[in-house]
Amino acid sequence: MRLELIRQEDVAALTAFLGEVDLTLSGLDAPDVRLWTERDARGDIVGSTGYELSGDGRHVLIRSVAVGPTQRLRGRGSALARFALDRAAEEGATTAWLFSRRSGPFWQSLGFAAADREALADALPDTHQVRLFRRTGQLGREVAWSRALTPT
């Protein structure tokens, strides 16, 4: 797996990719959001992963973990998620959080457990997703997950 840190000129392609897989698009161009993409031989995005850190650096919101349809069921999603978790732990985060209404079993396989969405929002109030979900009222419909991080 060869992942590249997203550059400003990649944002439109990543936005299109994440739109196709129905993931949140807020903040993709923000400098404080860490995002990586994986591309195929033609240069098309086939996977993505990323996160946002809390202000104190202890919490991380995992986001934009996606695999294109041709790459699914090959362990790509797990590898992409682990990449983001490892990078976040290397930066000093001790707890990972995420929102997912559809992929609970996937996240549970990576050690996540159901969590209180308000606890997530309190730990990561300045992240793009939390601000968007609070502003639009979507927070009350979200399902939160969390797990402890350990440095690798």
C-alpha cells in the first residue's frame, strides 16, 4: 500500500471519491485535517484515510476511511484504518473516535466499541465533522465509536 499525503490540488478528486462512497466532505481542504490517498496505476483514487486531532492532541477523530468498489473485500479498509490509527498514535493521541452508522462490525473488528456521541463531541468540539453535525442537527442521528490508542 502506497499512500500519499493529500495536496491542495488533490482535494477535488478526493471530494468526488468520498462523495461516491457517501462520506462526509467537510474540511477536506483544511490544513489541520490529515488525509492520505491511495491511487491505482492510472492515478485514480482507490482508497483514502485520515483524521483530525483535538486541540490538546489526546483525541483523534478518524475520518475519510474509504475503499473504492474494485478494491473491497481485500483487507484494504482495515489497512487504511490501521494506517490512520498508527499515525495518530505516533502524534501522541491516546483515544480514537469516529462516527459510523453503517460500518459498526468493521470498526469493532479493529477494536472499536460503541461510545456516547456527546462524549465524542465534547472531546473533539472543534473538528469539522462535529461542528457540521451540531450545526445541521445530524449529531443526534450519528453513532459514535471509540478505542484506546497505543504507540506502535
